[in-house]
Amino acid sequence: MASYTETPRQQLLKSLRGRSIHIPDLQALLAQWPQDVNTQLEHLKKDVDEKLQRCVLPQLLNLERLSVDSIVVKPFSCR
């Protein structure tokens, strides 16, 4: 078996797995930051919708064809 060194990200994820993490309300901390709507919002919405249609919807449709006993939850990626 090859030697495997965990990346710092993997080490952090491993240390956090199974724990509850409280994320405080950051609104007060970020109150002085400029607040505006991204000028590319409509473009971003279109991109996200296309990605969901291409990646997530086929996965969901595929799950409907499987029996409950055969479903294995695992991460999937879409390029």
C-alpha cells in the first residue's frame, strides 16, 4: 500500500467530522462592508441553473429508478 499523507484540508475535515459547529451571526462584524448585488447575478443564476440541470437532475432521476435497498449515498461531481 502506498504511503499517504493527508493534506491540511483533509486533516481539518477529519478533526471536525461528527462535531457540531456553531457559526455566529456575522452581520455585526461585516456591517461596515459594502452591500450590493453582484452585477453578474443574472449570469450566475443562469450558470447555476444549467449546472443543476446537467448534474443534479440526472442524478435524482437515476435514484428514482433504483430500489431503496440498492441506494448508496456517495458524492458525485459534474464538470
